[in-house]
Amino acid sequence: MDLHRISIRNQMDYNRDAKEGKADPSSTDERLDSGVNSMEEKDFQAVAEEIQRLQLDSEHHRQAPSVTEEPLHDWQTQITEDGDTMLHLAIIHEAKDYIRRMIDLSKNTQFLNIQNDLRQTPLHLAVITNQPDVCHSLLVSGCDPTLVDNGGDTPLHIACRHGNLYCFSVLTQNSRSEHLHTAMAACNYNGQNCLHLASVQGFLSLVENMVDLGTDIDAKEQHSGRGALHLAVDQQNLSLVKLLLKKGANPNLLTSGGHSPYHLTHGLDNCSIRKELYSVTHPDLRELLDSDSDLSEEEEDDESDMAFYNDIQWNGH
């Protein structure tokens, strides 16, 4: 594994451009981080030896960190061919002592926000590897939880997609209010925010927590304008439909194609959902007119929008 030195000061805009010739981002869909399973044991030992060179005298701990004046540590200037810093690698391999020391020496500095070639910050990797304690250390040490990876996901998006309640709790309880609301409202490059992801996966506790935290329960995903209630109907999740209605979701919210959640119950097997929605849906929004034509047009819009978002992802935004 090759390491090379970089100018951290010139890189600290968080936006590290992908190297020329890197693989198609779409090929990383099943690869949640840039380093897992990519290093042999001897390579990791070399990394461990490098990290052991950290100097941790007590006098340095007592000094307030300074982004502009504090000299860089040698290990802070090293990066792998995948764009990972020593902190990225330590998190990937769950080397707790090294993680703690590097975070302690990097409090309130931009080093904690460096993104690798998949645009993952250390916080992204801490969520992916399910290390809520590391998430907490990073957040209280000043990392930015609103940065997105090459799929447009913040760390909170990842926690919601995978139902990681522990990391979700740490992220929501230790992020600044403005950061939390920014992350919850942000749509990724598939057009979905955190509430949409949790709804699609059926994670009721996450959905309820986000609504209680102030997320917009009627926010529309950007492909066809479905809200969380539409998505719950799509998934035929009666429990989620009941929860969203109890929390104040609008049963008359229309998609871009003009369909209410009740409209989406036509043709579905779950009659209980239709019964649940019938009484709360406006009479004018119960009957589905020209259903085949309208739904077909909406599906075409979905495909067109998906291509648009894929283009954004390809361009690395």
C-alpha cells in the first residue's frame, strides 16, 4: 500500500476531486467504504506502525488547537491511493486507541472533515462500520455532519437507510441544531431525504424520531413527488401508514402526477391500508381517473428523473 504526502492546507475545502482514471462511481454501490477488505494484513501492520509514531505528550494535550498556526503532524499529511487518511484507515479497522488519539490531536480542525475518493468523511465511515462511540467523539470534536459522499448521502442518510438506531441517536443528539435540520432536509442524488429512506425501509422508530425532531413529514422526494405517506403505501406498510397519519401527514398530498396516497392503493393487495386512508382522504381524491395512463406517465417521469440524478452523480457533485 503506497502512501504519499499531500498539502493538507490546500485540500481543506473538503472537496477532494477524484483522481483521473478512477472507477465509475456506480460500481461502488455495494462497496460501502474505500478501505474495507482492500488491505492485506502486512499493509495494515505498516499503517499501524506509522500511527504509533504519534506524539502524545501531556503538554500538547493542554494546548488549544489552532487551525492556522499549529504545525501539522506527520501522520496528518499522509494519504493512501484511495484518498484515505490515517484516521479513515483507523476507523475502517476499528483501531480504537489510534482513533481516539488522532481525534484528540485534531479537535476543531479540518482534518476531521477530509473526504476520500468516495467523498466519505471519517464520520461517514464511523456510521458505516457501526461505531457510535467514534461518531460521538468526532461530533464533539467539531466535525461537520452535513458533508455528503459521492451518492449525496450525509452520515445521517446512511444511518436511516440501514436502520442504525445507535448511530442515528448519536448523530441527532450531538449535532448542532442547524446541522441536524440541514442533514434531515437534504435530498441525496436519488432525490430522497432521511425520512424517505427510513420510510422505504420501514424503520418506524427512526421515522417517529425524525418527525418529533421537526423534519417535514410531507416533504416530497424529487423523482415523482411522493411523500413519506405515499412511500408507506407503496411498501404496503400499514403500521407506517397509521404512524404517519397519527403524526400529522397530509392524506391529500399529491405527487407530481396528481396522485394522492389513496390513489396508490388501487390494485394493491392490502385492503386495510385503503380502509385506513378512505375516511381521511378528500372525496375528490378517492376516485382514480384514467389510472393506467396517468400512472404510466408518472413511471416515465421516474425513469427520466433517475437518469438526471445519475448524471449528477457521474459528475461527482
